[in-house]
Amino acid sequence: MAMEVTQILLNAQSVDSSVRKQAEDNLKQFQEQNLPVFLLSLSGELANNDKPVDSRKLAGLILKNALDAKEQHRKNELTQRWLSLDMAMKAQIKGCLMQTLSSPVPDARSTASQVIAKIAGIELPHNQWPELITSLLSNMPQHQPHVKQATLETLGYICEEVSPDVVEQDQVNAILTAVVQGMNASEGNSDVRLAATRALYNALGFAHANFSNDMERDFIMRVVCEATLSADLKIRQAAFECLVAISSTYYEKLAAYMQDIFSITAKAVREDEEPVALQAIEFWSSICDEEIDILDEYGTDFSADSEVPCFYFIKQALPALVPMLLETLLKQEEDQDQDEGAWNIAMAGGTCLGLVARTVGDDIVPLVMPFIEENITKPDWRQREAATYAFGSILEGPSPDKLIPIVNVALNFMLSALVQDPNNHVKDTTAWTLGRIFEFLHGSIVETPIITQENCQQILSVLLQSMKDVPNVAEKACGALFFLAQGYEDVGSSSSPLSPFFNDIIHSLLTVTHREDAGESRLRTAAYETLNEVVRCSTDETAATVVQLAPLIMTELLRTLEGQKISSEEREKQNELQGLLCGCLQVIIQKLGATESTKYAVMQYADQIMELFLRVFASRNATVHEEAMLAIGALAYATGPNFAKYMQGFYPYLEVGLQNFEEYQVCATTVGVVGDLCRALEEKILPFCDSIMTQLLKDLSSNQLHRSVKPPIFSCFGDIALAIGENFEKYLIYAMPMLQSAAELSVHVAAADDEMIEYTNQLRNGILEAYSGIFQGFKSSPKTQLLLSYAPHILQFLDSLYRQKDMDEAVMKTAIGVLGDLADTLGSNAGPLINQAVSSKGFLEECLSSDDPLIKESAEWAKLAIARAVSV
């Protein structure tokens, strides 16, 4: 039944675009007309050793793409499609794939491994292909190394694709036995050993039972540690990657091995090649992550029976670990500051040092200070840069009391270095370190200010001067100024030490955005982000400058819209600039709209701003759309009911945003803007509500829209109901069943992991906000009785939430608020229902005694509303 596809597959890779297009069309047509034969033909091509490598590889790739996709809804469709194929046909395809594992061609074997794993990912959870693991393991005793290598690679991919609960423990044991044997030093073939080591990395999630058994765990750890000493660099790297994964998955089982692991990692960091050394450092970063999480979650008081004790591995290793990390800081690369994606031993060591500081706090300071003092003035730039990097790395973690005296001494030195040091690397790291000082040791949280009236001017003049330096240094100087401004965000409308220099700061930042080389090192983006922060944290004293800034930014935006025909690369840069300018206008609108004395400026410019935004929407770019949407939300909030005059022109773009399933962040932002419009326009939004509600209901019914957009859509129902009051009546028959089924789903969901728990709570919160808005919208309207029939279900939802005991505080506050809104709006008609509800007693009591003042306040209000409803 299979068809000859070799030539079409080769043509599909032709350099001649017309030949390529013709072949792609043929393949597409074949797939649509007869999928089973198409897949069988591809698997036959892949299995045939007489065929060219290129056609085999493409056959495997198309097979893989016929089984899996990035988007969840598409993935589900492909899974169902495969499951519905004829069993005999599938068996033939799988037979071809298994046969390919013994092909002498490495690319064909590797592709077949991936396709087998994709099919396993679909079939094993449905109890299909039960013989797969056994038949793979039967390849292991035979002595052809390339078959062993392909089999181990396949086992590794399968472990990556399926969840551990799908594979029986005896099969897990058999997989681990084969993998660990393949890793053993006695295995002569290094390809087999490498495939086994990589397979172990993927299989670790399956090994919980094995890691709980001392003998088995000892054996696995011994083999991994031995593999870190292999003569083959790739095997050493893969073995350290296993150690990193073990450190996070089995942290609590590591105590017995830490001494040996320290020796192995220290040797690798000091002597091995970079890919291996990086993984050895990553092991310690991973241990820090584990201990930071444990200490964050449990505080420092562990009882003997606490679920995850902290073993304080980092604290114990400090005296040896810190010197090892400090040595790495001297292994910088000449051009690392210019390369955005750079990652090397020095950067990994500094990152790890920062994590160590967060793990042990004050204890790290005396271990690092001698290194800083010894190297900070050395003639060799590497030593000066390493000392500065060490200082910057330990600023988060230790207490301000420990760090501030040192910072006070170091600050002047660093300001001079930023201007005078002859080396760009040193200046780059110095500016970064100043940013860290301002981020962690400056602001309302710190009792002893490091920035005073006396040194503020000097700091600013140095930062503004550095913004004229090479792009990477200027970008870090912008970052330092960002945190300097942020530290004053709580001064409110009173005086800020930055106010006397505000005009200079704005002027310098705008100058940076116009630099010829502002496209390098993210400089232009950093300058606009800093400009936004400086405006956001400014006070009334400088409002006049912000008013003058608005037309400047508007002119800049207009300039980008009047561009001539430009190349696609230029277009991309222009889109980025438009996004930054829309973001900047958003901050200016929010700032000016927040106080009565400057609101006039927003009103004065609103027509021009809106016209600019509508022109921005005409460009089809997601990032720009999102920024412009957010800015329009701010404009609506600032102009209030006056925004109604723009709705006719703006609505088509709002609708496009609500329909944008692919770029779901744009859709989520647009839903948020509908909420802003409801608050600004109130009943003036009514003419557009039919279309908006239709679109929102479509969004909720779609399986293509990312789930994260659904909670804000529910919440938006509440905003609309609040804005249009009893006019929401006609939407009740559509909105309420949707809310009801989502509410039931959110109560019965099995919260598998933290991400799912968080999403479930967001969903509940959105549903509750919808109910709350609907009750408040109908309050004191003659139509409140329309809601009475929905009350039993809503009370049942609140009861279920109370019984589940897994609400977060935000949901708790909204839920008790809904109870109050229901009682307040429905009054005595709902009295008997409320009386029967568990939530009106137990839940209310719990909220009344909450430590959270917001929950308590909502509960007290709910108590009064319930008392009124029940007493009548």
C-alpha cells in the first residue's frame, strides 16, 4: 500500500523555489487525501537503508509533525487523529520505526527514536503499545553498539514524553537497569555511554522508588559520579547535567554524597573545559535554589518532622565554595559585554555567588571582602572587574546593617571608577553594581539612606555622564538610574531629591534614545524604560516638565508613522520604537491624569494622542498593539466619559484585539481595556455591548484561546454589568450558564501542581468578580428578582469553595464580597437561602477572624448585609 515518495521529499528540499513549492503542495495533497497511506509511506522511507539520507530525515520530520504540535488544541487534534487510525496500519508504521533503530545511518536512527517517543506519548496513557518497553529492552543484550545507542536514545525520549504514572514500576526498574549499565565505565563504546547518560537525565523523574532505596541510590550515584570523570567531554557534561537534575529532584537524599560531589565539581570548575565547568557550577546554583525555596517557605525554624528539612549544604560548604567561585570571576572573556547572549565561567560563577549570598545572608560578606579589597585597585583589568562583580553579586541576601557601612565606603570609589577606569569591562560591571546598590539598599525599606542631599548630585552627574559612554556601559548606567528613581516612588507628592535635576535627567535620557548606536546593547529600550520610571516616580514639583514631555513623545511617534517604504529589518526596529513610545505615553497619561492640576493636559492632547494610536493600530504588529491598547486604557481612565467620542473610530480595533487568539497576550490586554472602558464610560458603553459580549462569549467557547485569558473575560462580565446596570438583563441567559459551568469545573479540578492551583484560583476569582459586578449592577433596580433563580447555585459554589479549603487570599476576599453583594442586592427574598448556606456561617466566621485587613473588612460588610437580609 505504501507509495514511492523519495523524489517528492528530495524536491521539497530543492534550492529552486518553484520545484520546492510544487513538492510541498503534492505532500500536502497526499496527506489530506489519504493520511494512513501517507504516514505508512513516510515510515517506509525512513526504514529503507537504500534511500538517500535527506529524504529519510524529512520523512521522519513530517511524521513527527503529524503527531505533535506546540499549540495545545492542535496537539489534542493530532492525538485524536492518530488514535482513530486503523490498528493494523498503525502496527505497520510502528514496525517500520522499530526496524529503523538498527539502521547504520545515525540521522535515520535518531529521527526514528523521536517519532517512536511521540507515538508512545499518545498510546501509553491509553494502554496501547504495552509491549514497547520490553521490545526496546530486548535490543540491549545484543552487541551492536549503534543499536544499543539508538535504543537508549529512544528510552530517553520516551521518558521525556510520558508522565511517570504511565509506566509500571517493574518497567521503570528495567529501564534504569539498562540505562545505568549503558553508563558504566565497562561499556567500551562512548556513543552508547553518552546515550545512556542522556537517557538517565530524562528518566530521573521516574526513579523516586529507586532513590528511596539506599542500595539502588548508591549505585546510581556512583555511576553518575564516575561518568563525570570520563575521557569524553560530552559524557562528562551529560553526567554533570544529571547531577544538576538530581540536586533539584532528590535534594533530601544528597547528604551522604556531598563531600564527594564537592571534590568532583571543584576539580571540574578549576580544570575542565568550559561546557563541563559550567554544569559543575550549575550544580551549586541548583542547591542554592532548593535551599532558598525551603527557607522562603518554612522560615528558618524547622521542626524535626517538617516535610522538607533544609540540610544547609551551602552553609557547610561556604569556606571552600566561596573561594572556588571567586576564582571563576577572573576567567572573563574579552568581548562578553557586547554579546547579549554571552554565558561563560565568570558569569556563571558570579550568578552562583549571588545565589549563595541569598542562601546564607550575612555569612558570605567576610568571605568575599578580602578578595574585593585585594583586587579592586590592581593594574590588571580582570582583577578589578572580578572584585567589582563579586561586590555586586553579594548585595542581595545579606542584611542592610551588614552592607550599608561597606557601601558607604565603596560608593565614592565606584563613582570615580565609572568615569575614570580605562577599561570598558570594569565600567560596565561598576554601573551594574551601582544599579544593584540602588535596587537593594535604597528606598523606603532602608532605615539609613545611602543617598543623601550631599551625594545625590554627584551620583546623578556620574550616571548622566556615563550615559554618553559606549552602549553597554550607557545601558547599565540607565539601569542604575532606573533603580535610583524607583527608590523615591513612595515620597508621594512631597519633595524628591531628584526634582532639582529632573529636567537634566529627562534631557539626557531623550538624548540617549537619539544616539546613532542606541540599537546596540538594548540601549534605546533601557533609556525609555528608565524615562518611564523617572516620570512614574516624579512628584508634583516637576509636573510642568512632564506636561512638556507629552508633545515631544507624540512628535516622535508621529515621525515613526510617517516613515517611507522601509526594509523588513528597519520595519522591525520601527515597530520596537513605536511600542516603546506608546509605553512612554501610557506612563505620561497615567501621571498627568492622576492629579486634577495636570489633568487638563491630557484633555488638551487627547484628540491628537488618540489619532496617533489609531494610526499605530493600522500597523499589524502584536507588540505595538499591546502597548497601544494599554495606553488607550490609561487614556480612557484619565478622560472618563469624554472618551465616548473616540469609540466609533476605536471599536473596530478593539474587536480585532478580542479576536486575536494567536497572540493571546494582545487578547488578554484588550479584555483588560474593555474593563477600563466600562469604568470610564459607564452607561455610555451600552451601544457597543452587544458586539463586545458576543465576542467575549465566542472567546470563552473557543478551544484555541489560551486558558490564561479566560479568568479576565469572566471578570470583564462584572465590569460590563456594573457599567450598564439592569441593561445587562439580556445577557444573563448567556453569561450565567457559562459562569455556572466554569464554577463547577473550578471546584472539581484536581490541582496537580502549583501552576494548576494558581490558575484554578485565578479562574475562581474571575467568576466571583463577575457575580459581584452583576449583583452590584442590578442593585436597587426593579429587575433584581431576575437574579434570584441564580442564587442557589452561587451559594452552593461559595459553600464548595469553603469546604475545599484551597482558596488563596484573593479568592477568599472576593468570595466573601460576593456573599455580601448577594445579600445586599436580593435582600429578604434570599434570606431563607442564605440561612441554609454553610458559607453564611462558617466561612463568614473564618473571614471575620482573618489576619488580612481587606478580608476582614469585606467580611464585616457582608455580615451587615446578611443580617439585614435574614432579619426581615
